[in-house]
Amino acid sequence: MAGYGSKFRKLAEQLEAEFPNKLDISSMATPNVTGYFEVNVADKLVHSKKNGDGYVDSEKKYNKIVDAIHDALGD
């Protein structure tokens, strides 16, 4: 995750700021590939680079994740 670690950290910081003390955010490096940048909320996959969503590089993609978190938290 060396090349994309900064993107992950930026997203994690944004989500932690929006949902303080409510999220458990982690990452796992994937050797020999560019990574499986995926976001799961309440055991539901809501974003997957591998499945065609790409990186979270737009407000639309970010909002999809935020909406899923709100739904999972019952907000």
C-alpha cells in the first residue's frame, strides 16, 4: 500500500473527523498488486476499487460511503 497509503490515510482522516469515535478503520497491504481498496460498513461492501468503483476521488463516491455509515449507525 506504499503508493496508495496516502489516499487511504486521507479518506480515513475525513471519515474519522465526520464520525468521531464511531469507526474502526484499518488497512491491509496487498503484495504484488495495487491493492483492493475496499470499504465495508456493518459487514456490507459499499466501495470496491477491485469491483470497478476506483479510488474515492469524488464527492459522489465519498457521499456513498458516508450514507452507508449513517445507515449502519442508525443516524
